[in-house]
Amino acid sequence: MRADQCQQWTFTPTDNVYYTVTNQRLGQDLAIAQCTSDGNKAMLEKDGTGTRACDQWRLEPLNDGTFSLVNRTTGKVLEVAGCSTANTALVQQNSWLNNSCQRFKVVLP
């Protein structure tokens, strides 16, 4: 597991279900490009307050102890495209496919 801040995220509640997800190194929120559910739009990190619904995520617990991250606006989940392990891997939204590309571990400091 890498411990650098590029892979560390802060979850800030927006209500009792959804969170903004902010990268610790950049201080930018995880967001959907143009707030659209069309296609598999690449995820963007943007400056913001997390007030737009497309900037908000729900942690959905899965049976294996991992989580999916579900977008409030689109209902799609976060995934690593092609399950890539490259440092430059594309992270995008997609429909739930129940694969390892869409499962994330949440590790508390």
C-alpha cells in the first residue's frame, strides 16, 4: 500500500449518507466531468465546496469488506478503467459490473 498523499482522501459528510471526497495532496474534490451520466465520463478533481450533487458520493459496503463509491447524481460507481495498476490509470464512472475495478478499501489513519 502506498502511503503518499496522492492516494489519501478525506471524506466529509454532506448529510447522513453522502460525502465529498477530497484529495489530501491537491485539496480538490472528486467530481463527474460536466455532471453528466452519459458514457463513462472521466473523473475530474476540481476546486469546490462539494455542494453540487455530482460532487457527492455514497460508500456502499460490499460483502468482501470493500466499498463501492456511488455518485449521488448519476447512480454510477467509481472504477479504475480496465483494472489498471499504472500510476496514470484513468478513473471513471460506470454502471455496477460487480468487478474488482469498482471495489475500494477504506483505511482509517
